[in-house]
Amino acid sequence: AILPSGFSIIPDGLESRPMVITSRQQEKNTDGGSLFTVAFQILTNSSPTAKLTMESVDSVNSLVSCTLRHIRTSLNCEDG
């Protein structure tokens, strides 16, 4: 099955903050904020009575961690 996944980064909604995302250190504004939303749909087992296995949980955890790491790297975000 092909299941949609995705993410979005939007301003935090406070009008007093700028709506610009930049990776240049000199242009970063500590007052600005963003909301990051990520969505995954993962089919681990098609049976409605199936129980999650530890392997499934590890696989999903790895997928989420790797995806977030790639997004942070592409946006040049600092760790923290």
C-alpha cells in the first residue's frame, strides 16, 4: 500500500514575529518561532487483531528519527 506522509513548517501565529525562515546565522531572529508538524502513515500488519512487535516499533522509531535528522540537516538547524 502507498500511504502518504509529509511535514510542514509554518509560523507560530504571533503577528509580532517575522515570517521568514533563514539558515544564515546573522539573519536569525531569536524572537521568531515556527511550528513543525510531521505525519506518517505506516502499515505494519494488515490484520486488525495483530499486535505490534518490538521490531515494528524499532523500525518506525528509526524511520521517524532518520526523517527528522534529514529535515534538520537540510534546514541547517542546530542541535538542541
